[in-house]
Amino acid sequence: MSERLYCKEQYIFDQDRPIPARIRSYTENDFADLIDIQKQSFPPPFPSELWWNEEQLSNHVSLFPQGALCVEIAGKPVASITGLLVDVDPKHDDHTWADMTDNGYIRSHNPAGDTLYIVDICALPAYRKFGLGKLLMQSMYEVVVALKLKRLLGGGRMPGYGKHADAMTAGQYAAAVLEGRLKDPVLTFLLRCGRTPVKLVHGYLEDEESRNYAMLMEWRNPFFNG
């Protein structure tokens, strides 16, 4: 597997105004900015101990630097995405986010894995209208293709489900989103990014809004011949 890091430049748009952006592998020099992105993305009452720490970030850049990307605007990181490689059958393997990602430390990274598993994606609130989440997800698809992996996989929260939990099951809620009768902030976003649902998982993570449910969603490499 090539150790070449990721870097590309393109424009993003603030309505009709183009803004130069750089999507690249993040490094140790970015750790303070990345932790600040987490703090602003997940403010209290989100528990501060779940923000990235330097040990986790050090593991990201040392164990799988190709899966540690950020968007840089005007010389400063404003969004990030992190992944690791795993070997998993998503249709038959039940797991939690904590088990799969080693609680974000990614010591579970398998260099021989065939699947790029998404650990986290976040952006500074002031930059969320620029489509950086979709840009980062598409960049990870490019990593999947470059490394000749089978798929990208990850669990999508269902934060809108809590408002409907008294009236429908999680499966019914997910079906309503897929049919366009409801819109979910995360599931709908992932669908727009090209992800497709694989399996509904209960107990994926502690998340009251989602009632602890998540939808495993994948993007299959169209060039994979395994």
C-alpha cells in the first residue's frame, strides 16, 4: 500500500463566490486546530472527554495517514474526516462504533483490510454551509479507489428518529427517510453523498436522539474486481 499522502486543491462556493480550498492529510502541526474543530462542533452538554485528544490524533497520522484528512481554507483547517482499514462483512457483522474504531484510537487498524471505515467527520459551524462534509466524503472515496479497497463503510446516526420514536420503529423511520417522506440530518446527508444503506444496528453508540440506533451505510468501489 502506497504511503503517499493526500492533497488536492479546488474551489468551494459561498453562494456564487468561489473560495480556494485545500484538502490534504492532516499532520501533528494541525492537532490544536483539529481539537478546536471538535470543541466547536460538539459543544456542551456533549462530554468533553469525547473530543479528540493528542494521543488519538497521533495514532491517526501514524497508523493510517491516508485516512486522516482535513479541509484547509486561508491556511487553517476548518473541517476533518478520519478513517481506518478493517476487514468486515457489513451484512453479518454486528459491532459498535467503539469496538470498530477502538474508541477513536484506531489501534484496530488492519493494513490488510478491504474496507475503509469512517471514524468521524466534523466541520466548524461557520463553514457548514459550504458543503465540506460532502467534499471530504468524496475525497475518502478517492482514497478507496487509490488503495483498491472494496468499499467505504460507516454508521450513520439517525438524530431525527427521537421525535418519531413513539409513533414508529427505527426500521419504519429509516424506510420513511429512504422513501422521501421524512428527512434526517445525517441519513439524508449520507444519501446525498452517495452512500447506500446496508443494515440497521441497535446499540451502535450511546445517542439519545437516535435512540442508540445507526444505519450502516457503504459506498462500493466501482473499480474493485475482488
